[in-house]
Amino acid sequence: MKSGARIDPPIVIRSIRSDDGERLSASHARLSPESRYRRFLAAKPELSVADVRYLIDVDGVDHIALVATRRSAEGEQIVGVARCVRVPDRSHTAEFAIVVADDLQHHGVGTALLARLAELAVAQGITRFRATMLSENVAIQRLLTTFAAA
């Protein structure tokens, strides 16, 4: 997280699990329409059963996914997701995507997720990320510029 930024309750970053489907759907539903659009490059008011299955069914080698979670009165909530999927014809390259809950954007959660995702990807032989993003998505452009400079 950003230096000096304190988020209560604290955020925990972990690998996505097969039992995260409901938490992932709930997390998606809490996102603003703009955040959903920026993540999926289309209007996506809800995740289908097939979407959820794809998003939680990772192998940790060619498809790696992490979640940022925090505890609430309702239990553990997913507040961020970062993933990468290896490009079939380019074994050292993966397409990556990231989304962070609206109330936690600009607090370092995305940076922490991306840093951990990069560590895991390198351990699997992935040395390059690529992404498709909206040209007006200044937040992700800043994140990538900051991350690349580090």
C-alpha cells in the first residue's frame, strides 16, 4: 500500500481459490459501472456462472490470479483482483488485468497486487505483461508507469 496509507481493516493479498465464486460475484456487483467498464472494456453489470468459473479456475502456471481481501461484518470480501494469462504463442508473455474496489483506488492496493502478480509470473517464466486498456484510463496508465520505473 502507499506509504503512510492505513486501511482498516487491513488488506490481505492471496491466491484466488475455487471457493471464491460468490465473493468474486459480490465484489463485481459492488464496483461502479465505470470500474466494471474499465476492467472488461464493455458494460458488464454481472458475472455469469461461466465467467465466475473461468475467473476462479486458475492453474498457477499459465493462468495466475490474486485477490485482495478484507474482513467485514459479512465476512471476507474481495476488494481487488489481479490476474495474468500466458499468451499461447509467446510463452514469456501474459495478458494481465486488474480491478480494485472504488473506495480503495489510489491507496496502493493495485500496486501491491501488481507487484505480487509479477513475482509469481516471473517464477513461472513470464517476463512480460501486456494489457488492453481504454486510452482514457489514466489510473492504470499511471500504475504501469510507476511500476515500470520501479
